Amino acid sequence: MSRYIAKAAIRGANLIVGEAEQMVEAAVAELGASTPVAFTNTAYHLPVILGFTGMEVDNLGELREAVAYAKRLLNAMPGESLWLPYLGETLDAGAATLLATEAIEAVRFARGLQPEPIPGLHLTGTSFTSPDNNGGGADGGHANGPIDDIQLRAWGIQLVDGRMPGFAAIIGAARSNEAAVSIVRELQKRNILVFLSGNVNGRSIIHQLMEEGVEMGYDTYIVPFGTDTISAIYALGFATRSALTFGGMSGGQTRDILLYNKYRVFAFALALGEVDDLKYAAAAGAINYGFPVIADTLIPQILPSGITSYEHVISMPFDDIPGDNDTERARRLVQRCMEVRGVKIKITDVPIPVPYGSAFEGERIRKADMRVEFGGSKAQAFEYLRSVGLDEIEDGKIEVVGPGFDDVPEGGAMSLGIVVEVAGRKMQEDFEPVLERQTHYWVNGASGIQHIGQRDITWIRLSKAAVDKGFQIKNLGDILYARLHADFGAILDKVAVTIYTDPDKFQEWLAKAREAYQARNVRLADMVDESIEEFYSCTLCQSFAPNHVCVISPERLGLCGAYNWLDCKASNQINPTGPNQPIPKGICLDPVFGVWQGSNEFAYQNTHQTVERVTLYSIMQDPMTACGCFECIAVVIPEANGVMVVSREDPSMTPAGMTFSTLAGVAGGGLQTPGMMGVGKYYLLSRKFISADGGFKRIVWMSSVLKGMMADELKGVCEREGDPDLLDKIADERSATTVEELLPFLEEHQHPALAMDPIF
Amino acid sequence: MSVAMPNVNETWTGKILEVTLGAGPDKGGTRGKTVTVGGETTLPFLHFEGEIPNKPVVAVEVRDRAPDDWSELLVKAWGDSLKDPAAWAAKAEGLGAEIIALSLDSAHPERGNTGAKEARETVRQVLKATSLPLIIYGPGQPDKDNEVLVAAAEEAAGERVALGNCEEKNYRTVVAAALANNQVVIAKTPIDVNLAKQLNVLIGDMRLDRDRILIDPTTGALGYGLEYTYSVMERVRLAALTGDSALQQPLIVTAGYEAWRAKEARTNDGVPTQWGDWAKRAVLWEANTAVTLLETGADILVLRHPETIPLVKRAIAGLMTRAGA
């Protein structure tokens, strides 16, 4: 905590509490202790005082007690030689400031001085709190004062259901009228409620907006509270009442109310112009609610997170913000506010000139219908997603570097590289491939666009029809931008897409991408079950296989092939209550068979007490259950002392005397059947593939489609197993469809399984 | 010779929460009657094994506009009252309904596109016309649901109505409206225990009290997937009784809606004569659907036909009678 800020805040708090005390005493002397005090049209008394202290203040006498409470929260200023953290003192000073400012406004109400008269300010929308008050200006113009309960409910619902991400309490005056309008417009664009108060040398942002003809009031979501800092208390009164109304809390549940706001109300304070002691003190008050403060002047910052989710105080001097004009600077300032508070952007539509939806995913573009292709046999294409720092990219920037396809003849090809850069506080490097792989589905969702492959074997075709409708290279970026925010908004804050068609740049980035692919391969190879603390569950299929749980480890992906360990990890980040839950491994009960206390307990509980024990590395002993979605089925062939692996895509008869579909009926349904197990095809490549039973060398038969599909990978595995020709020793449906045919084949090729320990 | 019979009673650790609909003047509402469901500590009607403190109840569906796709039989049975939700509700109460399930169907963009103002008016009229607690359904289109359910929740403030449906797509708004106005929500998920659980967890995260949620697990009609939904409900209830606190709410099923979608109930056109008397068949279709769901744990049954009401209530009365009592 910055000593400078602490001192200023405590100084400010002392001052304002003193002022409140004087005002209340004077009012009691003049009007009497029983004079009622109330904000109009609220059932929550003086809400901040109610929230913090539980006191239901209804008259001046009671208000006196509230101020006394504030006074007790005050601390001495940290001495020059005190180097303790003074966070607690500062927060208390902030709380005292809030109580005092609310008391001051209450006295002003009692004296008929609120809402503040502002000649010329006429609010739009029904303002229940602002009846014709005695103090209205010459023309009856006035600020809004506190928000009434009816409006609180209407907005509160939108805050709770997420349609309105949060509110911005702006205090002071902007650098220029242009900046003032731009800041407010940027906030409105994001559906953020704008509260205005404060001034700099007598000039308030309220004045600035009035001069620019910006309408204020409930209808425009811009609420002017008043032209002094004190009126900013109404913002926190609103926050407190949100917690009381929607959080089911009651006055005095201070901690709960503050936490509710921290986690559910995405609000922040934006201090425009010079920050004086009172503003520091009020800022300290806002931090109690988890609301960070962003200043557009040079002030000390408080960067570590703690009371707020991210930074506490950020300084972003307006003049130093890059940009050609104040509008651009304002946009960047608001963008920064969003990041600091963690406000997420919502995108519902993919802005491209062709229809978009999952219904178009399976579309094929024939050569005759094709305008241009990227990749394929005549050109090259790649896609590469990487994470960068939050300040390294600008959200929404989509750029094409190089020429379009206008000069490419119809049906021709060109090289193209898609580089997606993402930034987010919850983004992890591990998620890069998870997100990148989605490119295939996302791009395919556009009507008239076909996407095949991944990484540097990407192949994209644009149909003539799509291009006729106006589809351009840049639209690929639009798709990715929209979908990344929509699907991975929980872990991302910013997305930028650059598409390279310029030959030199293309080569340059292709080299970078390949380096990254290589690094990922190595990383993935290093990621073993022993190197992590948690497995992940997948219960997605319990709707039809109620007693099945997939336990997914780095070396054993889900049996459907769709979820590996990293996918599950990302999925859990995005949807913490979803079907992928972390399973702490707990004590390892058997390293050979792959049995952990944690996975056993999880399986027992989530199979509804059906499966008590599950091994990760064995087909013979307590094998993992299967839902029915498996890519392959592994089945023990006792006569051959090994296992066969049948692919879902293989319709032929197998040496077990059953086809895939017959086997599937036995293997699925969440039952533990020793000797039979549904698996994802990439599990075959794992070092932990039935390692307790002898591993890959046990495979005596494998559908030829698998041999073809994973030829290179399988070759690698055979080499790893020290038997480079092993794949040729494994039979398939072309060489054997009965045990009688299988055994001579294995003898002839000297399959290692024949010489291994009995599998039973 | 006496044979010792082993005691096979289960000892369940979980208990279904009691959820109350409707509030009388003592609780800030105007309802003459309130309904409490739930509270079971055993599987349906196993009185020898645990407590079943509250009987299941019958809700009757009332729409804010005369339905144009309802079976002739229903239209005939309700007559002119179909045109006036208040009259319809009053008639349903007279026929034995214990809850009025008001559907703000006219808010649907294709069926009138009415808004918050009309919703308030309808709710006000129906509250006036009946002393029973209300369930209020939106038109089933997320944007319009949000619009009219929020208005309805406000209009019925203090009455402890159930707002439905609260689904994955719009639960936040409906729950917020319930929080702000002290109402109950109906959490509906498509025939899946885990989805039901997840939605309840998400609603709980928004801090709505656990006893202000009803689970609609989505059901099918007799002959149209009833057995599948039956076993899903059974699993919800088993999970609840074995201690899964995220599933311990009472179950509500829309038996009438489901049954009257089935050809067997809806129409007599082109059906074999062996199917017998249409009117009788249709009512039995609905009653059978409802009673089957009762056996797997339904606490509130939303019905459509006047003649189904006494049939189902008779079944409930019978099932609630303890053997030997």
C-alpha cells in the first residue's frame, strides 16, 4: 500500500469526519434531534450506514451516533518511521469517509439542499427521487441525488443477470469536453451504468456533458449525483442496496455486503483530474467494496491484488495515453478500466456477410464452386494462436498484412497465415493449443467456407457464393475474434488477429509458428501423470450412462477422443460447475496399475457408489468404465495372450467373433468389464497404454484404419518400444478375422506378446 | 412356525426441502390458501420407511390468451373461460385446482407479443380472481420471458409465486427477479440429472435460498419417453435422499402439456376404432401420465383437463393413505 495514498486518505478522512460532526451538531442544535433524515424513495434508511453498521438512521439524533461510529474508525496518520503495512488503517479511513459523507448528504436532505440544484440540468426518464425540491435552480434544474428503490430494482436485475456488466463512478472533470463525451459514450457502448459527481476547481463532468448537449437521466443510463465529491456516496449507497436487495443480506453484514460487491458488481471509480485528500479518502472507501480506482492523472499506484480482484489503484495520465485525439485516448482509458475491473465483453453475433452457425460446419466446397483456397497442394496455410501480455495487444484489432485475393485467378490458391494473439488474466500458455484447435469448428461455421486440418497443414476454401456476398480475408479474423470472446470469455480479455498474405511476412511467421508447435510437442511429451497434482473428471455422458465417469490424465485422454487433460483444465476454468472437475490425486495406492485414493473416491461418489476402484493403466484389473462414445474398443484375446483394438470406423468381423457394434453393447453403459475397455485412439500412443498389462506390445490385432490414420505416430511408438517392425507384426482385418487365422499370423511374424507373461 | 422377516428399510441421510408457494396476509401476501410441498425423507409413498409430511398437489394451467393449438376436447371443457384468464382461474379453483399455473403466453413474439404492462395487468386480475397460489410461466422465449417475468414478479411482490421457467439461458434474470421480489423459481433442465444439478448450483451461486427452487426435470407423456423421464426423476430423488444437497428440491412436472401433445389425447382423426372413446382416452392419457410421474416423486403436477383433476387427486389421496390406517 502506498504510504502517500495512505496518508492522504487518512488525512482526508479525518477532515471529512470532522466536517460531518460539525454539520450534524449544528443541525441538531438548530432543528432538533428528532428531525427526520431520509433519502427519498428508499426503504433502506441511509444505506451505506445501514450496510456498514446495521444502524437504521431515521433522525438527526441517530445520525449523530453514526458519525461517532465513523470517528472510532479513524486512525492516526502513519508516522514517518512507521513501515508497517497500513492497509487496514487506510481501509478503515475509507469506511469512515463513506459514513461521514453519507451523514453530510443526510443533513443536506434534512435542510432541503438535496438533490443539488443545477440550473439547466433536466433529467430524462422518471426520477422518483427528485421531486420539485425547494432548492431547485432558477429553472428547477437539479442533479439526480440518490437512485430510488424502483430504479435500483430495474437496474439491479440487469446487473445481477449480467446484461449490465457494472457501473462506473466518475469523479471530477475530464481533460476536455471531447474527452468527457467520449469516455461516457465508450462506457454506454459497453452497457455500463455511469454515475457522475465531483469537480475540479468548480468544473464538473456534469457541466461538460451539459455543454455538449448529452442527455442525462435514468433513460440514458447516465446519472448525475452532484458536483462535489461527497455526492459520490450515492454510488456506494446503490452498491450497498444491491447487496441488500439481491444478495439477501441485512444491514450490518458488512463483510458479506462488501464481498458481494467485489465478486458480483463490476464497478470501478474513475477519477478525472487532480486527486485531493478527500478523493483519496473516498477511493479508499470504494476499495472496501472491491472497486478499483483509475485516475487519469499521475498518482502513486497500488498494483498488487488483494481487496480488489486485480490492481487497486491505477494511474493512466491522460496526456500520455497514445492516440491522435482525446476520443482515442478516452477509448483506451475505458478499455483499461475494463481490464482492471475484469469486465468481460459480450459478443453475440459473428459480424460477417454470410450466414453463420454450426449447421454449416459439415459443408464441403467443391473445386468448381471455389473462388480461392488457402493451403492445399498449391499453396500453404497455417494457424497459430499465442498468448501475450495484456498491454501488448489492442482488443478487436484485425489486420490483413499483404494483398487480398483479387489478383488470384478464379479457383486459384494463395498462401496465408492466421496469427491470433490473446491476452487474459486467466489465460495460460497451456490453453493455446486448446483454443487454436477450435479454429477448425469456428471457421467452418461460416456458410460457404470450408476448413480442413490444423497448424501448418491448414486448408481453407472460400466458395464463389461467399465471396459474391462480400466475404473477404479479414472476415476470417472477425469470426475468430467473435468466437474466442463468446466461447472463452471466461479466460480471455483481449483478442487480436493478424492475417499474413505478404510472402516475406508469411515465411517469417510460419517459422515462428513451427517453433511454437515444436515447443508444444515437447511440452506435451513432458507432461506425464506423475508431473501434475490433479486429474480431471468428465461426466458429460452421464445423461445416458449415469454411472460412468472418465478419469482423464495427461497420459490418458477421454475415451471419446474429444477431451484431453488440457481441454478439461480449460473447460473447468470456463465453466467451474461443469462436467470437468479437478480430481486431486491424493495418495498413490499403486503406481503400476495407476490407482490413486483421489480417483477412487471420485469414481465411487460419482458413479453413485457403483465403481469402487478404478485403474488408469490396466484392462484386466478394475478397468475404467465406458459410456458408449469410445473411439476404439480394446479387448483381450486370451488365446493370443494379447489385446485387439477395434476402431469405431471398422465394420468388419474381429478375432473376438464380434464386430465393433456388438462389442460396443458389452463395453458401454458404465460397467467394469475386465478384459474389455473403451479408449480414445491417442491413448494407444501413450506410454501408459495398459502399461500394467504389458503395454503397447500386447496389441496383437488392430483395425487397419487406425494403422493408416496414425501411421507416423504408431511408427514412433514401435521404435520407443524397441521393436521398429512391431506394427507389421500386428494383424488386422485383412489378415485375420478369427482366432484361428490370428494365431498363425502372430507365430509367423514372431509377435512379442506370444513370449510375454500370461495376461491372466 | 414364525419366520423372522428382515427389516429392509433404507436409512436415507437426505431430506427433500419444503417449499411453500403463496403467502397470506400474515406474510405480506393476499392468498387465501398456501401450498407446501416436499419434506420427504423416503422414496414416494413408502410411508413405512420415512416421512411424507406434504401430499403432492395439482396445479391447473391457465393461459392469458385463448390457446389456438389446444385439443378440441380442452376447448370444449373450459368453454368461454378460455378467453379470460381471471374467469379461467376461478373456474379451475372451483374444479379442485390447488395452484393456478398462469402462462403469459401472449407475450410470445408470434402469439401477440404483449409486454410488461399487459403481464402486470393479467397477474393483477388473476390474483384477484383466485385465492390460490400462483405459478407464472413466461412464453418460453428467453427475451420475452425476461421481460414479462420480471414485471410479473414485481406485480406479485409478496405473494410468493413460482416463476418459470428458469433455464440455463436465462436463469440469471429470472433468479434476480425472484431475489428482488421474494419469489420462488422453477429450474428446468432437459432430462439430465447433472444438468439439473448444475443449474441448481448456479442458482445457488446467485444466493437464492435453496427452499425457493422447484426442479422441473422435463418429462414426457405416456408412450412418448415417459419411462426415460421416470428414471431421470428417480435418479434425482435417489441422489437427493443419499445426501446430494444440490438436488433436494421438490419436483414439478407438466403432465398436462406433455399428455395433450400426444396424438392419443389430442385428436380423434384417423385413429383406429379400437382406441376407444376419445374423450375418455384423452383424460386417461393425461391422468396416467400424471400418476406415473407421481410414483417417481412428482410433488406438483400441472394439468389441463377439468376431468383429470379429480382422477389425479383421488390417486394422491389413495397413495397418501398409510396401509392399515
